[in-house]
Amino acid sequence: MWIAAQQCADRLNVWVTDGERVQVASTSIEGDTDFQTALIGLIEPHLQQGRVTPVVSAGMRSGSFVQVPCAVASAQKVAAKDPRIALYAIPPMSQEKPADFLQGEEAQIAGFLSQNRDWDGVLCLPSACSRWVHVSAGEVISFTSFLTGELFGLLTQHSSLRSATQGQGWDEGVFQAALSDAMARPERIASALSSILANAVLNQTSAASGKAYLYGTLIGIELAASRAHWLGREVVVLGPQDDTARYASALKAQGVAVSEQAGDLLALRGLAQAYVALNLKCPS
């Protein structure tokens, strides 16, 4: 048995692999929560006294960063706080200008490149913090991060827009209109966001409409700022189905050649590749 673990933004995901059976677990993790503490809490039911279980992880901010341009580094053994695990971590990536770092996305990138070794293009990884990663010749060349998902969460849960955006449903037409307006006039974002509540109060627009308008506005200013990454390039969006569908729809509206892949499956593939490379001989 071995365990794969990945922290991306505010989520910690684990896959417990025992033969051909894989069990999946996930939990939210606060920015100041210790990675190993959260990890042990999540995998505790699978650990036994007297047995050391290997854990291969990504997104653990310990030790030094690997600076781009570079390939995804091999997993390295790190000190484990629990004697029941042997912990290995794929070193996180960083860049100097603009200052930025990846946290766990290395696993998805490795999983994607294991199937697309000579691919040249841009990977878009939407989550609480979305990433635009330029990949060429098996290396990460550069990347840019946006707090679009986190802003969406804050505005829908902790702002005056909560009542206008909480609810089920989705209005694709409103999303596309807001996207187009934001890309054309990103400087009007504060005014555009204020109109969501005004329309809900005065015109009784639905929460589905408000949510689509908000997401369209936020993704629109992100696309405007990241134009140098996606313009004229092939883009693959990796992530949860709802997120990838919205980003893919936004990119297709700009005439971009885009495809979608499940980020969790690629993360597990990348971590499994790192585990195999370690050539460990562990008890079953």
C-alpha cells in the first residue's frame, strides 16, 4: 500500500492505493495549517503501528523551491512527523519575476507530460488560485497566477453580493456577455460587480444570472491579463469539471484551440510516476 497526497490552494486530496483499489479522500485546509498535521488526520484510518507506509506528495512547502525554467523534479524524502509514514515530496516550483510559486500543480503537470512529452503550449489550471503554465520541451518555462476562484468565493459568501449569487443554475448567455464586457473594459470591474446586486434588487434577476455574471466578469479580467499566455497557443484546461467547462467556454469564445482534462486523474498519474521512480520496497 502507498498513499498519494496533493495540496492545491485550500484543498488537500489523498489517494490510498492498495493493489488495484484506490480510495479517495479530500478536506479543506487553511493557509496556516501544517501540511503533515492535516495529512495524518486524513489518512489516519489507513495507518498501522509497526508498519511504515510510503506517502508521495505535492504542494508541501518545505525545503527549497526549484526555479523555472525546469522539468518537474523527482520526489525527495523529507522528515516525517509520524513514524508510521515515509514521506516524499515533489519540490515546488518558483520564478523570480514576477515573484510566484506553484503549490501542488506540479503533480498535474507531471501527469500531463507523461502522456504528452513533446507538447508545446499552455496549461490552465483553475481552482481557488488559477495558474497559466507555459510548457515546452518537457519543461515549465514560466507561469502566472490569479486569485479568481478565491475572489469568487469571497464575493459569493462574504460580501453584499451573497444574496444575488447564492443558488443553483447557470446562465451561459449572461456569462458570455459579462466575459466580453470585462475583457473589453477591465477597468470597469468595480462598477460591473456593483450592478449584480442592483439588478437583483431592481429587476429581480435570478441567482443563476448573478453567479454567471460574477464569474464571467472575473474570468474576463483574468483572460485580459493573461492574453500573452493563450493568444495563438494551444491551451489545455486541467481541473474539476465545472471549472474546466467555464474556462474552456471562455477561451473558445476567443477562438482559442482548447481541450479539457480531469485534473485529479492527472495529479494521481503524476504522483504515481514519482512513486515508481523511487523504486521503493515497502510492505504490502
